[in-house]
Amino acid sequence: MRRLKGKGLFLLLALTLVALGASVVLGSARKAVRVSMACTTGNFSGQFENDLKVAYFEGQELGVPGFSEQRPPVLGVSADGERYIEVDLSEQKLRAWDGGNLFLETPVSSGLPWWPTPQGEFRIWVKLRYTRMQGGEGRYYYNLPNVPFVMYFQNDRVPSWRGYGLHGAYWHNAFGTPRSHGCVNLPIPEAEKLYYWVTPTLPEGKGSTYASDENPGTRIIIHE
């Protein structure tokens, strides 16, 4: 009887250690997911929300600006190659290439060290004319209605739900230095040009569009 109790005690101790280990692993996983989320949204309509006039960013209350949009013409791709976007994190610059020709160059603000922008090769999977972004905690809480010219990207290692994208930013003007929760912030005029230049092509009169085999997203290369 005493021997059976010993085995039972050993089994109980082993199960307790397994449970504690699982708890630590799950806690770490939750923490990793929380840290790795960027500028997610639940609104994929692409429509401007007129009733949202106040934004919050890192403890400051801001007015949401209105935007007068002038849709630039979309030119055909040059004969010497495809369009693609290069983001240089060390320089904090974005360059849009039309084959071998430079279409646009602009300073950007990528993710802060504790919310890094992922590196690698990506594709745009959805374009939103406007959307609301909300997240962060404490002093880093943000609630940003009507973020303009949003181009979310993904690849096999960085899925769409993590919320990484290129977009215009009206809540700061510190372009050229890391400033974001992982997205790549652009000055609004440059974001507008880029938005209509990249694919998937936005149908006339629509505020959002998804990439498809027939309408693929532009390639994005992010590196240091």
C-alpha cells in the first residue's frame, strides 16, 4: 500500500510539473502574440468615418484631419521590369522602383525596437483607403480613426492577422526615425502617390480591394 502511494505521489508531482510547464509556455506564447501584433484593424470597408473626429496617440488627444484627395494617374509599368517597393530600415527610407527607374523616395518611420518591423519579402494583400487602428497599452495606447492610404502586407512567415502595413500618418511628423508599432508610416502625400501606384488595382469608386491571382499585390522588400 505504501509503495502504491509512492507511485501515486510521484505521478501527481510529474503532472504538476507538466501543468506548470504548459502554463509558462502558454503565457510566453500570449506575450509573444501581444508583442508581435502591429496596426491591426477590424474595418475593411475603406470608407471615411465622418463621426470619428478625435484620435489618441501615446497620451495625446488629436483632431482627425479631413483629406482632399486627388487621385493621380496610374502609369504603365516600364519595359525593363516590375514595380516593387524597398524599405531600408537602417536609412529609414522607402523607395518605389518601376523596373530600374525610381518612382518615389521618402523618409519613413518604421517600428520601435520593441515593436520591430519584420524583414523579408512580402506582398500587399489588401488596400484600404481609410481604416481605424487601435491597440497598444498604457502610454503606448493608440486609437486612430481614418488612417489614410493603408497597404497591408504579408508572407508565409508573417501572416495577415499580425497587421503589418504601409500607411499615411497624421499623428506625428518624425519621419526618418523609428516611431511606429511595427508598420511603416509615410507622409500622407507620399502615401497617397504610393497607394494608387501599387497593386492590387483599386476599382473605380471603391475604398478597398484585395489581392488575387488576377490582381496580385505589389512586392515589398524590407531590409536593414
